[in-house]
Amino acid sequence: MRRIYLDNNATTQVDPRVLDAMLPYFCEKFGNAASRNHVFGWEAEQAVEQARQQVAAVIGADPREIVFTSGATEGNNIAIKGVAEMYADRGRHIVTQATEHKAVLDPCAYLAQRGFRVTILPVDREGRIDLRQLEEAITDDTILVSIMHGNNEIGTIQPIAEIGRICKRRGVLFHTDCCQTFGKVPIDVEAMGIDLLTCSAHKIHGPKGVGALYVRRKNPRVRCAPVLHGGGHERGMRSGTLNVPAIVGLGMAAELCRLHMGTEPARLAALRDRLRDGILSRLEDVRVNGSLTHRTPSNLNLSFAYVEGESLMMGMPEIAVSSGSACTSASLEPSYVLRAIGVGEDLAHGSIRFSVGRFNTAEEIDYVIERVVATVRRLRQMSPLYELAREGIDPASVVWTRS
Amino acid sequence: MPYSDKILEHYNNPRNVGSLDRQDPNVGTGIVGAPECGDVLKLQILVDENDNIIDAKFKTFGCGSAIASSSLATEWLKGRKLDDALEIKNTDIARELALPPVKIHCSVLAEDAIRAAVADLKRKRAARQAAAVGAAPSGKSGELP
């Protein structure tokens, strides 16, 4: 069966060049990067330092500011919990926003249970925060603002440079989760006033299980308590033997992004726009979720009225996408991100996220358009809500019996 | 694959998709669920004067399991007597389709839709009977006691 992968926001295929770069570090150069006394350790350390430079180059950072982690979840935990612990005597207030990934919201909730105050800013219908509300939320007690660069579900990009300016002016640290934008959207930690930044390899055609946390060392020097204690690796911020092959993979993945920054984001956006235009020109009652103008290049999130997301995916089993429908979540709750931007629950159930990647082609996009249109039409023929709408009755006006 | 072959079969080849005339006195219509919940099942039955269900149709907004449950329900309803329709239990539907635990509620919804359709038909019949009784007895037109 032909398979088309359009779920690149969930994870990505490892680029063969990344795999090639990693392989020597399993069976030939397998040393522990912390072994200071023999060539196995030296060559492992050298590979790690090269990866550090490669990651730093993507965001305009100094390699000494890069901490390797097991991924973005760990990076977010260190940034939020680590800063909270280190700066607790300066303040106990943290500001974040409603559409953050759980890897940010949950550490914040954890801190809220331990005497910290957390403000969760609402977002507008496009998913953007209001900068005035951010200003008003910051107090003398605030130590950290954590706002993601690009949202993983709806692709909306936040005004990071402005947020950085506000935080600098108010003397508050600024952390941003850049999983969806690292290597796809230009990032400059100096120009944008970023103090901490998280990224993940498996979102950029690198391996799973590795990521990086940028921690500013000057103006100001950011201090971060570790989450993992042990041998003091990564300047004491993240103990544990470095996963050298994975780190090499992250470095190469970052390097490939940087080399292709001039062309790849535009190519991704063109594929995404082709998909969007192809579907919207053939179907009615389809809504784009998230900002049309401030958006990551690879993301498309659509709500198909009168149709439920899981049944739509079932109708195109050869195409990998994801849905904000309750039926597809373990908790049976519809997507909190869609709820936060005001999408009604019925439309949240009918939402599908398509995310293109390096290995998708225009031909695949054209095939997907056909399949989506055909499946939506078929399901609408089977839908009592579509029937009501055709009769001119607004389903929202009906009194439903919940069962 | 979390979807059983039976679920896929009903999803890909659903039985009895469509609508009957709601106004028809011999049609019972059951609509259960809510769009906010992601599940709306409309189930209709056409019943003859001997209480045989001679046709059944469904339309569903919901996941593959919800679609399969309602499709199966219409399959089982056709040819049954009206009161036998109430014998169909959600557990039978769940077992037949091998629904995973997290999807059992889809079969419950299907059972509820059946009950609602039967109840709707009975209500319509009772109303018609009441109207017939309430009309003046034949032979004495317009006379009031």
C-alpha cells in the first residue's frame, strides 16, 4: 500500500545524511565523551563539540550556551523548573500562554502546586497573544516568561522579538519553545532577546531522544538548576553520559537546516499552500485554524464542518495526518489548542492537521487533495449534520439530547 | 491496527445510509448525541401495519466505530418486529464489531438511537389513535352533549 506521511509536526523521517553521520559512533567511535584519557573519549568529545557548534549556528548562539538533552520535553522542564528553583528568592511568578505544549504547561502546573503563581495568557482567534496583556501580567514578582515560537497544532507564530524586548525592559527571563521553528524560521537569540530556547532533533529529520536547550551566558548570565543530578555533565546543568550518536545526528540535522534555510522554508510553504488551495477550492464549509499570515511554513490545520476527524482519517488510511478530535485523543477531550482559539467543539472534532516535510512532493500533495475531497464528500453524504445544514437548519440551534 | 475488520467493513461499505420521510406516520426517527461530543446518530425505521420493520436507515457524524455501530444496527433492525428491536443491546453490537473499550460508548449510542426511533414511532401512533378517538363518533356529526 502506498504510504504518504503528512504528520511531520508529530515527528519526521531521519534524513539519510543524518543517519550516515551517526553510524560511526555506534561501533567504531563509540567512546564516552567524558573519557578524558584516551582517543575513544577524545573523538567522541570532538564530535559532540562539533554538534554544539552546528546547533548554535542555527540560532546565533555561542556553542558554550548549548546543553544537550533527551529532547524538548526535558529541555522545557529544565528551563522552567530550573529557572524557578534558581530564582525563587527573586520572585515566584511565571507567565505563559494557553496554547503551549503540555511540556511547558505541565511543569508550570507542577510549580503552581509548589507555591509559584502562574499566569496563562489567553490568545486571540488566530492563536496570538496580546502584547499589552503580557506587559500587564508582568510584575515585580515575575521571573520567567515562557512563550513558544510556533505552535505545533495550528502553526501560529508568536511575536517573539517584541516579547523579548518587553522581557528585557522589565528584567524578566524569556524562554521560548522553538521545536516547530528551529531550522525553519530564522531565529537570532541576540536580536530577539531570548534567554532560554528549546529544540528537538526529531522535528528536523534527526533522531528521536535528543534535543538541545540554549541557556544564555551573557547579558544576563542565566542560571538554571538541573533536573538530573549526577556526574555534572553539561556544566552541571544536565548530568548523564552524552548520547553521542544522537547528538551527532542532532548536529547534522541542524546543519542541514541551516544550509537549506534559503530555499527549504519556501518550498515547504509552497507545498502547504498547494494543499490548502486544492482543498479549499473544491470543498465548502472548511475553516483554516490558526493565523494565515504568522504561521510556520509546513503546517496546515483545517476543520471540515459536519464531518468527524477520526472517520476522515479512517477513509484515507494510506495518508498519515493527525486530528484535534476527541475520538483520537487518549483523554477523549477535543484539542485544548483549538478550544483556546475559539473553535467550537463540533468543529474541533472535524479538524485535521497536515504538516509537510523535506521528503514530501507536489505529486503527493495532489494525491492527498483528491483523497481528502472524496472522503469528506462521502462522509458528508452520511452526516445528519450536513443534512440539517442543507435543509437550512443551523445545527447550533438544535436542542440535542446527549446520551 | 486498532480497527477490527468488521469496523472497517461497515465503514467502507456502510449498510442503509440515507433518510426516510420523517413526516411519514410509519417512520420512527431517533436522533441521539450532540455535535459538541463528536457523536450524532440519526436512525430511522419504517414499520408496516403488522409491526414489521421493513426498512431502516442511518446517518452518523462520528468516528469509524460510531458509523459501524449505527450501520450494524440498521442491518439487525430490518426484518425484526418492532418490539424485538428493543432486544438489541449495546453489548451485542460491541461484541460483533470487536469494539475496543474506549469505543464502547459508540455502541451505547446506537442502542439509544434504536430506542429513540421505536419510541418516536409509538408516540406517533398513539397520537394518531388519540386524534381518531377524539373525533366525533361516526353518525352524529357536529352534535355536542
